[in-house]
Amino acid sequence: MDRTRRELSFHYCPQGQQPILADSVTVNAMKTILTGLALASLCPLALATSMDASHELPVEVYNYSMELDIAKVIAIDTPPYVCEVVPTRMTYEDSKGQRHILEYLVWGGGCSGD
């Protein structure tokens, strides 16, 4: 004898079709899957929106005479695994809340002894 108790319910179809008999576990599982799929479909849209905003910003190339106003660092690109000086970028907000992208030079991450 099955020790788990499942509640069965009828789900009626329109226009006089035969009703579908499904247990509450199956119905809840389907609701969870559909909710997950709906939320997952929104992720690429959010990612595309955030990527478009960063591509519209002009890239400022750093030099030592610049006076920087960095209130909050948003992201720093990881330099490639090479042993040489390479450009990398930092996205930040200034004290007025405006976003900037700054390109500057760093040693790559592939030098021995790191």
C-alpha cells in the first residue's frame, strides 16, 4: 500500500473535452517549472540592458595627470594571463553618481613569481 497520500483534482478543459486527472504534486511541480522558465526568460533581457548601458559610455584612457573622482568601483576587468603590460578597464561611479569607464595599463597575470 502506498504510504504517501496524494490529493487528486480534476482540471477541466474548454468545450466539453475530457477532464484531466492530476495529483497536487504534479500540478505544483508544473507551476514551479513554468515560473522558473518565465523568470529565466527575463535574464537575457536584463543582461542585454546592462551591457548596452556600458557600451554607450566613452572609454577614458588614463594618464598620470588626470584627477580621478572615484566614489564607487562597479567592475574591474581581469587582465589576460600573459607576462607583459596590457590594458584593462575599470567601470566606476563618481561622486555625482555618473558612470565612467577608465582604461589603464597593468602587468598581465602570467608572470612567474606571482
